[in-house]
Amino acid sequence: MGQQLQGWRSASAQRAWLSMLIDTMEEISRPERRAEPCDGQLLAALRAQLARPALPRTPYVSAYSLRN
């Protein structure tokens, strides 16, 4: 789960990322895994990451155009 992929703009990298996401979601949805306690610091970091606004990664959109 701690893997990072480079080259988000390639279709193969996007498929690999999505495949890893699906595998992870299937793993953590198993009843025996759901019963395991989670690290509080990890959950806080995840919540902070999810609270950040998503910025597009395309070269055609600037961060300034998101205000409108």
C-alpha cells in the first residue's frame, strides 16, 4: 500500500494505480481485516490529505482558474 507511481499521465500508470486501489479496497473489506485496529496517527494523516482540495494535474489548467 505504500507504493507510489510516477508518470500519472500515462494510461498504463493510471490503470496500475486503479488496480492497486481495487486490490487494497478488497483486502481491507475482508471481515478479519476490518476488525483490526487502525493507527491513530495514520488516520489523522489520511484525513488531512483528504481534506486538501484536489488540484488538476493537466498542463492546460492553472490553479488560478479554479477560483472561478
